[in-house]
Amino acid sequence: MFLFCAYFVFMTKDKRYSTVKVLIETGTIKNFTDIFETIPKSVVAKDLRVNYTHLTKRINNSEEFTLRELTTLADLIGIDNLVLIGLVVTHMKKKGNKATKKG
């Protein structure tokens, strides 16, 4: 347990998370997937402690994200959990509308 806690204490957060925070707060990022245009999925996957493929699947199927993963990502960005969850829900709705238009 000590090693796990020590990892988080000494881990330096990628500076691009603060850029994402500003972009979300100013309304520049309106879609969940826009986050990954600023900070690479590989960085987020490492920080969430999941592999790249797992994260990519979650991004493509946002409803499969766990609450813990979203909470951790919101903490990394420095925003309220509900703001990030709102971006995910918006992404899911847009994706759902595209699917219904095709079918």
C-alpha cells in the first residue's frame, strides 16, 4: 500500500492536463474526444494505469468507462467530475444520433 501511495505523491502530472482544463473551462473543448487532441491517449492510459488498447476501446464506446476511470481523469485534468461526465454523455448522445441517421 505504501508503494502505491508513494507513486501518486511523487508522480509528476503532465503539463498538458492544465491546458485541457483551460480549454474545457473556456468552452473550446466541447466534445470528450477533443481532450485527446491536446494530450495523447498514451499519456492518459499510463496515468489511468490501463493499456492503450483498453483506453481506445473506452473512448470509442464511452459508456464502458468506469466511474473510477472518469473520476481519475477528471482529477488529473483538475475539473469537477460532473463536468467530465457531462462531456462523455454529450459524446454518447452525438454518437447515438449518428448511428440512428445511418440506420
